[in-house]
Amino acid sequence: CFTRPEMKVERVSYDVITPSAARAVFDAIFWKPAIRWHVRRIEVLKPIRWINLRRNEVVSKVGIGNVKTAMAAGSGNLGIYVDDSDERAQRAGLFLRDVAYRLHADLEVRSDRSDPEPPQKFFAMFERRSEAGQCVNQPYLGCREFSVSSFRLVTDAKPQPTPIAEDRDLGWMLY
């Protein structure tokens, strides 16, 4: 779910992954303060398909006053009871399903970095991590509840799946 900002209450996804979500996937695999990822190309490998879901969401949050009271007393009521109909709302969402992307990005070493490590070291670290399926945190596709089920670094010369042959205007998209 790459949420469109013009949809206030109901979650509606863009048709494809956004550049910022693609950058977040790279950051989840390998992040260092000395580097920055620049997404150069996004290829959609599967046809764009949609699913409608209705979900129960919690409306309220635990108040900071309740937290401070519980901390001072050593115990307290910090629960939200979702059985109470006032505490939940049912919301519809239009999400993408069965997605597959090929993401292309460049690793830029920041010019203001303070460590003496060479840029090749960072790229080698990224390659090792991505080939081993390791990540700093679990990559996700827009919202944390839609985690990336698998990723891999494409380095082999054998033919890869071709992107879908579709061209459409996606409208305005936040970058």
C-alpha cells in the first residue's frame, strides 16, 4: 500500500511502488549515515492487480497522562479495549496484490562523511548483505504491515523476467 496523500480516511494505493518506498527498501537492507540511495529506475514485473479490504482500526491512542500516571505509580491501565465500538472504526482500503518489482539504485557516499572508509567498501557490504538475504530491518512496501516476502540482488547474466509492457499516466506522485 503506497498511500495516496489525497485520500484522507480510506487507504488507496498508488498503482506502483513510489520512489521513496523503493529507497526505503534499499535503506532496510543496508543503511549507514555515510551513504545515500538514489533510485534510478523501477520496473514492474507483474500485472497491476488490486484487492479491496475492510479492516478494523483503533481510533484512539493511550494518553500521555495515563502513561505518566502508570509510570509514577508502577502500574496502571494502559490498554485500549477494541471490543468497545467507540474505540474502533472499520475502514476500507484499495491495495495492490501479488506485486514484483526490479529496483535500480545508485549508492552515493556523502561528501560530508567523517569516516575514512573507501566507497567500494560500502558497495561490497551491500552486496554481501543482499546476497545473504540480510537486512537492518524488515523491508516493507509502503506500510509496515505489507512486508517484503523476498528480495535478491540480481548480478547474473542469465535472462531476467521482462517488465510488463504497459505505459500509463500515474498522475502526481510524491518523490
